[in-house]
Amino acid sequence: MGKPLVAIVGRPNVGKSTLFNRLAGRRQAIVHDVAGTTRDRIYADVEWTGLTFTIIDTGGLDPTSTDDLIMRIRDQAEVAIAEADVVVFLTDVISGLTGLDRDVADLLHRTRQPVILAVNKCDNERRRLEAVEFYDLGLGEPLPISALHGSGTGDLLDQVVAHFPAETAAEDVDAVQVAIVGRPNVGKSSLLNAILGRERAIVSPIPGTTRDAIDTPLTWADQPVILIDTAGIRRRGRIARGVEQYGVLRALKAINRADVAVLVLDATEEATAQDAHIAGYIVESGKGIVVAVNKWDLVPDKTTYTFYEYTARITAQLKFVDYVPLVFISALTRQRVDRVLDLALGITERRSLRIPTGRLNQFLRRILRQHPPPTKKGRRLRFFYLTQPAVAPPTFVFFVNDPDLVHFSYQRYLENQLRKEFGFHGTPIRLLFRAR
């Protein structure tokens, strides 16, 4: 199953973004005293007691406001609540229990998700005692915390992970999970139907027709596969109010639980920053990736020059995924559609490839002779040992004299050589450097 989702909600200016940054371990959300600074959902992965989950920062909730911007913020927050596995309801001990807190509590009483009530800004003993006032909300015992200083956040995380749903065996563990993702109206559902040879998903020229992640099992080359069709992912500022918002979060959840994601592009349009954003999310999640350039039948002059021109252009626009295979398809005519799953299964196999330690170190000695590491401030980087502790994605640990001496360009050289030697096409690989 995918990573659990945890939504942080509350009225404006109670410190939700401060708590988000504290849990995420970095300053990702904008923190400001002006209410309403956070308008769209912001995501980050958190690890606690060996469990990894995604936290969602939301804008301030005001269920009574009729202001259009506040209503949009409320819609975003309600989407996060509906899709989350756990909800953290954050309040503010300094302001005390307010009418807006009661309105938000009424909203949360109607949800099925477990709700943890946290009282922020409890920076001293007197304020921690004052947190008992929030018992009146009827959401259980208030947990006093200080997002700014970090006190109580460990207890909060303990409560969060205690509410995670148990792993289920509903999905076929041997099946390869393939998510079909991309911007709206690039032909994701048409590709699914072309692979299956029948109308499994609704196809429409209207962007946003698919709003749920749809799972379809099949067998491909004697391998069980589950295809996941998802809603089109738009830039956060372009998400329309209403049901389409739910599709965005479900698409991200589909990527999280997939083995390989097929990023569908439109051959009649330039690759956009949003395409790069989706590709970046796939890579950050450690998933395999295939880029399927759809609507190739609409390109007027399909000469060899045009093919290489398109390849060079897309590779330049998605330059951080230059190891990814591109396939030019037409879901309408089924041209090269079979190649999509063939590539996805090949990438799944490479993601699970484990290289023997002896072979890895022979490889390391050879590439170090070919291109010795440079010096840095008069010191030379020295490599002692290489091992692979994990797969899916393949993860390699280099033991060196000083990890700070590893320059980005030399790290890229090592990654390129690993790909060339062992064929890690279409999958991210992780390189870690440890002092001996």
C-alpha cells in the first residue's frame, strides 16, 4: 500500500505551517503572521519509528466565510481531510478556544478519519495547563505542543503513527503496479483502453474526466500487472474547485504505491514545467519511469529527423531524467502501445537487480583508475568499499575517507558509470557516501 497521509488542519494563524516545517525537518512551507498565507496543499515525507508517511499542510479553515479566496482554501483543506488517513487538528493556547475552533471541530466530527487534537504554543507549564480548555471540543484529550520549539512533537508523532491503518494483503504482491500519470487531457485513459483493447475508463476530450484512481488487473507476458489510471495533475494554482481536487491527491497516492509510473506527454504540445514537476515527484519517490509521448499520429512529418528532434527536445526539458526511455505512441491507432508495458516490466526487473559485492568492488576499482577523484582544498577523496544494501530503488553505499570531499560532478560520474555497467535504465538509483 502507499504511504499514509496526515493532514494538518485548523483555523488561520494557529501555527500549522510552523508545525509542518518542524515535522518535515526543513523550511518548506511559508510561515507568516498574516492569516491565509498557506493556500494550497503542501506535501512532505516524514519518517518516525521506522514508518514513512506524507504530511499535508493546509490553509486556515473558516467554515463560515463567504469570501471566494477563503472558500477555495476551505475546499483545499476539506479535500486533504477527506483523503487523509489521520487528521491533526491544531489549535492555539494563546488565543484560547474560539468560535472558529468550534466550527472546525464540528466539521471534523463528521469525518471518518481519526482526529488528534493538538494545542500549539504551549511553551511553559502555565500554558500546558491551560490546554485543558480544549476538552470542550469533544475530540479527546488535548495534546500540548510547541511547534516553534519542538516540545511535545514526539508525543504527537507517536499518536499519529498509532492510528495508521494496518497493512492489508488485498493486492497481489507479485503483480507489478503501473500508474499512468500526467497532465489532464494527454490521453491517459485512452492509453489504458488501448492496452486493454476495450473501454475500461471513460474517454472524453474534456480535461479532468477521470477523477478517481482506477485499478485494472491483467496479465502481460505471463506477469501479473495492475494498471492504475489516474486523474490529470495540474499546477496547484490551476486546480478547479470541486471534485477534481480529489483526483490530484489520489494521483499522487497512486504514484506512491506504484512500481513504475508511465508519464504521458502530448506530442502536439511542448513538455511543460508541470510535466517536469510530475517527473520530479516520480523520481523523488524512487519509482521507475517511462515517458510515453502520445498523439504521435497527429505529428504531420514523422521523419527520422523529427523523431530525434522530439527526443532531444523532451530530454532537454526533462534533463534530470535523461536515463528514462521514451516511446512515441498513438493510443488512438495503438501504434507502439505494447512497448509501454514491455518497458515498464523491464524497468521493474532492473529496479530489483542486486549486484554481488565482489563485482561491485571490481567495478569501483576500474572506474577509479579510468577517472581518479579530484582533490578538494589539497585533500584527495579516497574510496575504500562499495556495497548495495537495498533495491527498488537500487541503493549503493560508498565508504570513503571524507563524504564532504565528494563533488556533485564526481557523484554524477559514478551514477553514470553504474548505469552504463549494470543497465539501470528507467529507474532512479540512490548513492550514499559514508565515512569508514
